[in-house]
Amino acid sequence: MSIAPSSPLVELKRVAVAYGGNRVLHEIDWTLKPGENWAIVGPNGSGKSTLLKVICGEVWPTPVAGGVRTYGFGASVTPSPIGVQQHVALVSAEQQTKYQRSDWNLAAWQVVYTGLRGTDLIYGVPEPEDRQRVLDMMALFGIEHCADAPFNVLSQGNLRKVLLARAMIRRPKVLICDEIGVGLDPPTRIQLFERIQQSALSGTQVIMVSHRHEDWIDAITHVLELRNGRILSAGPIAEVRRSRMQGTSSFAMSVGSRTDHVVRGNMDREPVVELVNADVAVDAGRIVVLRDVSWTVHRGDHWFITGPNGAGKTTLLKLLLGEWHVSQGGSLVRFGDRTLHSVWEIKKNIGYVSPEFQSRYSVGLSAREVVATGFSASVGWLQQTTQAQQNRVSELIDLFGLAELGDRSILEMSYGQARKVLIARAMVTQPRLLLLDEVFDGLDAEFRASVGRVLAEHAASTTVVLVSHYEEDCLHFMTHRLRLLNGVVAATERL
């Protein structure tokens, strides 16, 4: 059947999707018409990422009573997703995790090049004109200097720029961005969103998923809200009631005020971290990531760490965790114990969550099993647990409202759901120090607020160090701020 110029590019009629016999999408009716740019909202686990995969053709509707999906990119309407990759491109945090979990060892330019072919790997020798096209695209994002660098060593900002360049090199008719702003500093987010906005104004239709409304581009014309796998509302942005969206206003004050600090800073309290004149070098000592850092954290202090991508924030947290070491001439003492050097003993006292840590979970453990791995400070290695430990796991599952995920594989969860489970894992040992690196990214506002309340309740016994690019993530009980810039402590202040 031939199509008219105004016909839908994608149309879903009563589409349903099931994983392992469990339906995750129910009777979805939706169309993408020429000129429309959509934002898709909803809590974690509502089916947003699955819907995007249906649109891309990566996931099929359920064979029986799964509805109908059709595409109108060619000369006729077709239910087949074959060839859709040429017209629809997806960028997501999950996609980045897939690359980080792989052993492909691709250079940044090679990742962008795979976008031309719609593959994950390079097959054959790229033509010189294709390589030049890749470099030209990377130059648009200001990352041509990273062309030959291994993809997995890039900063969060450059990782995301590479993936967006990979998506846009095909000049897609539809660009799908799933939580594309997570882990990015404000200047980088602005730069990426401006590039996406320009693409939208040039005719590329955009579909965006984000729990933070400030991460929508101005070109968004329509909003769809999902809940429990069903469409709650859909229509022009002006007609969608904002009160029904997952809000993005600051949630820190919803769990207390700055007058409610559990313990205020007195310098005679025992130190949790004593870092003196610390340098940290990587790549066999050729690259110095942290320079001359001196920093003391006392029990009762809670630090909010900021700084642009590549400033050294994640390196600082991994240093405290024992995964990096101070170069000769500096010193690091944890919990006042100068003999504490075993990484396993260190990790028994420290809880840790980060996007990079999340990518390490490539084994299909259930949520309960993942939380239990916190007792052994391992990733994917499950030891026998005592009854008391099992009770502690159940306590956290209930505390964070994860009962529905308890027996589900972490590999079958959405990005945000998996993040919730890892936060519970970090707290299972009731750690003395909790390191949270961009922990709220990918989480809906309700769960961000609930995590804030739980952390506030534990603030008397657990010191929290929180890294974020969003000022609204600064929880009410934070006592100090540290700003890093180019690996150097640029400023500290009491809040």
C-alpha cells in the first residue's frame, strides 16, 4: 500500500510485549507523524525502554494478541522492521553499558563508523572517504582529538558524544534519546541538546526519554506518559497536565531541611578519610588524573562533589574504594587505620554505586542475589549467606520497594531498576562510608526522594560522599561541598 506524505512513520495498534511470559506493554496505541517530536515519561519499570525498542524494531510485539506495528519510511507501509535501522537511530545509557561490558576494544572512530553500517563491529576495511566522514562527524561534536583513543577510556561526556555521533552519521529520520543527559556536566549537556535541537529543526524527528524535564529540547511537541506498561496520557505538550508527569523539581527539600542535620562538623570527631598531597596516575603513570589533593572527611560530614566531566571525581571515589592508589609522596588513611590496605577489607566498610560499576554486572543474578553480593564485596560471585544476612537482604528489598524485582535477573531490568538494586547492595553491610557516583541518574523523582529519605535516616552512622552534575541532587543533610577541576581541588565550602 502506497503512503501519503502525512502518513505516520511509525504506528502501533494495540501492541503488547512480554518477557518470560510477563507482559511489560499492554495495548499500546500510538503514532509518530511527520513533524512530531515526542517526550516519553513514566516511573522506572513503566515500559519506556521497551517501547523504544519496539519503535526501533529491536523487540517484536507478542506473537499472539500482540497487536500490529507498521512503518511508513519507504514507498509503502510495512510491518517488517527490516531496513528500519537506516531510518531510526537510538542512543541510550544501556547502549553505553553494552559497549563497556564488551571486549571489542574499539577505538572511538571505529564506534562511530559502525553507525554507517548499523553493526556493532567493523567488518572489512573502511574506505578512506568513510573514515573522513567519521572524522567530520566527530569534529561537529568537538571530539576529533579522541578518534584513536579506546572507547572505554573516554570520559562520560566524550562517551556519550561518540554514541550520538554514531547515531547521527546515518542522518536518521528518527533519533531516539534514552536518558542521554545522565552523567554529563551542564556545558556538555547543553552542547548535546543544542546539537539534537538543530537536528530536529533540520527535519530529524526526535523521541526523548528523561526523568528530568530540563533535559528535553525545545522542539518537543508531544508527551506520552506510561505507567505499568500502559499509556496513561498522550498528546500535544500544551495539553498534557504537568501534575501527572514525574516531576523534576528539586526533591532534596522533600526529605528535610538544612536545619535538620544529624551531626554538624566538629574537627575533634574521628576522621573517616585523611588524604594528604595525593597524586593519582593511570596508564602506567603517564597520565596524572589527581594532583596534590589534600582532603579530610570526619564522621558526621557528608560531602557533595561537583566538577566537569574529566575533573577526576570518579577517580577520587575509586581511590577511596581502594581501586586506585596514591602515588609516592602522598598518603591516604581510611577510618584512622594506617594498616588497612586490603581492598577486600576496605570494601567491607565502604558501599559504592556508579554507572561504571553497574556495567560490570553481566551475570544474570536476581535482585536478591545482587544485593547479597554486597556481603562479599564481589561482582557476580555469590557466597552462601547466613539467615541474618538473608533477613538484611529482605529488609532492604522492602525498604526500597523492590519486591517485584526480587527474583528477576538484573539483565532483564531497566537501567533505572538495576540502579535501585545496586543502591540496596551498597547499603547491605551498613557501611561506614557510602560513595555515590551519579547515583540518581536514570531514577524517577519518586524513587530519588525515597533514596534521599533512606540516606537521611542513616546519616548518623554512615558518611555519605555524593557526586552529581545536578544541583538538585544535593541532599538536605550534605554538610560540605568539594569542587574538582582538572584533577585539582578548586574549592571547598561548608553548606
